[in-house]
Amino acid sequence: MRTPQLADLPPEHGVWLEIDLGAQSLTIREGDVCRETFSISSGENGIGQHEGSGQTPVGWHYVRAAIGNGLPAGSVFRGRRPSGEVFSPELARVHPERDWILTRILWLCGLERGVNRGGDVDSQRRYIYLHGTPADQPMGTPASHGCIRLRDETLLAVFEAAPAGTPVWLHD
């Protein structure tokens, strides 16, 4: 994996992700070409960089780790590790307090010192992910604890297109 350099972004060639927090959308891009656009759900508390805010950060990031390859859709993660459970409405009833992280995790790392990297604004230390969410959770409206939530089928397509090292631009 090669860490992207800010001077090279957005890339002229190759895949990168654009996440428009105002439009609540994620676009897979190849250079300046739009390949696909999907609906997302970002932080219910809005846009912000600080630890503990429950907000979604902005700026250039990259996929630091892609977690969950080969697991079934609906696999439940706790602490970035598969729990061995597969999400179901019955499981949700037993654990109503859980913020469900399902199917795959794309863990983001900020590239901009003082904006989304280092100190109390570090996206990686804030555990900002792209991850799956139950089908009953809203898309197209902010409802997460700061992460980017996606439908399982969308997340699987994004996971396939965006391996570790892929640049990600979050903006409003």
C-alpha cells in the first residue's frame, strides 16, 4: 500500500472516493470520471473534526485498512473484529443498545495535519470508518455517530473498488 500524497490529489488516474456530506452521497471516481454514486448516512451531529464530537470529519483521507474480506454480508464487528454473529432482527432485539457495524470496514486515516491528522482531530484515532448498517437505518440523512454508513450491497461494491491506500475526499 502506498500512502497518497496531498500534492497528488485528486488523482488524475486511478480510483478514489468522493463523499459529499451535504448531498449524503458517495461517488466512486476513476480520475475525473464518475463510475457510481450511492446514498450514505454520515454523523447525526453534523460535520466536525474533534474527538468525542460524534461528527463526521472533512478533508483528504485514505483507506488505512480494509477489514472483513470474505465474511458473509451482515457479519457483525466489535472492535474491528468479527464477533462471529450475523445481523438479524432477532439479534437487534436482544442488543438494542448496539451501534451496528456490519459486513466490512474501510478504516480512514487523515492526510491533513491539524485538520484530520494528529492531536484531537485524528480521524484514524477517532475510528472513522465506512461500514455497513442494518436495512432499517436511514440513508440520505445524517444518523451515524460520525462514521459513514452504507447499505451492505453498496459497501461490498465500494470495498471491491477501494482497497487499502485508496484516497477519500470528504466535503460538505
